[in-house]
Amino acid sequence: MDKVVAHVYESYDYDKFHIMDKGNRDITHSEKIARQMGEQFLFTVIIVNDKYEIIDGQNRYLASKLLGKPIRYVIAEGYGIKETRLYNMETKNWQKKDFIKSFADEGKEEYLKFAEFQKRYSDFPSSVCEFLLRLSMCNDYSDKRCKNTFKSVQRGLFVIDDYKRSCEVADIVLSYKPFCEGQRHPIYKRKEFVSAIIKLSRLKEFDNKLVLKKINLNPRAFVPCISSDEYIRMIEDIVNYKNKNRIRFNV
């Protein structure tokens, strides 16, 4: 016989359940789930702790409440926001922005800065913000040169290299936005382009104002590429357009 490790309870007392105010992700799609549940209400459970705080399934809880359906739940005693994050780390329930908000809500300094950076540079998705805040030329988290380990954002271990410098580089990247109008996937939002700018910004011979000026003269030369190295060569060609003294960016 298999061992029974938990009991599933059922309740219509919606008010006994609580959504954690701090550390949890924003509720975004309970109405969508309610529409799906309304078509066919399948057996599903939510996980709560001994205080009836919802550890996993807050959208399903709200959807069931909206439909007047029973709440089926399992109690995991002692669980809190730490377990909530761990539970969602390997699933698609939480996005990177949800982990950032969660740790920022706890007051972690690096994540408060991360959230501030995201608000300031709202054009960029969380993945690009992370890239800019790492200011690293390596994509391999296993590389010893990288300060941040694999899934460091989700694990609460993310380290910002140089916040002021990250803002400076982000401003440089944003300066290319006017040349990306009408693009389905704007160049300035691509990690490969951001990586190229991070690398170029380290060079004394890189003059961003000159690059922008040259793009204005030859806008068709500013095109999507598939790697940071290709973007560097493209910017190099743009700078050298009608230029007698050719420049080579060695990165």
C-alpha cells in the first residue's frame, strides 16, 4: 500500500484563506483561469500553510471564488514566502520579475536597486535589465568570471556590479531607440545588441555620439544581427562610413 502523506480538504469558506501581502507575485490572470474553469471544473488543489496563507495557487483560488466553486487544499505546515519562491523556481508560474518583486518586498538592497532600475528603464524586459546590471561580457553562469551563479535572481543571490555604470550603459542603449521605430523586435531591446554596447563602452575610442551621427547619415546600415560580435562589426562599419581614418574596435 502507498503511504498517505497529505489530506485534501474542501471548503466554501473563502474568507479563511489569505494571499500574502508581501513577497508574493502580482495577481494577473485569475479571470482568464476562471473562464477556463467555467468551461470544465477539473479537480485541482492549492497549497496553504497552517495560517491558511496561499503558498501556491492564488489565481486558482480567486478563480474558484469568482465561480462559487469549492476550494480544495493541502496544508503544508511552516511554509512561507521562501517555500513559495522555491516551489515556483522550476515552474513557469513565476517569471523573473516576480522573484525580483518578492525579494524587493523583503527589503533586499540589491533587489530594491533592481526594481528601481526596472522602473527607470521600463523599455527593457527583466532579462535585459539583469544583463545591464551584471555588466558582464560572459553569458555562461558557470564561468568563474561571472559574479552571479545560475538562477541567482531567483535564488536571491543576485549581485549588481556597478549601478551607476549600469545606468550610463542603459542610457547609451536607449539612445538607439529612435532608429528602431517600426521594428517588430527593436534592436535596442535585444540582448546581443546590449552585450555589444557593454563591450564597446569599455573602449576609450568608442564615441557613441559619433555613432548616432553616422547612423543619421546612413540609417539603412543599422540592421538586426545575430550576435554581439556582428553588432560590433556593424557599428564599426557605420563609424567608418565616409571616414578616411578607419577605426577598428578590438574587444
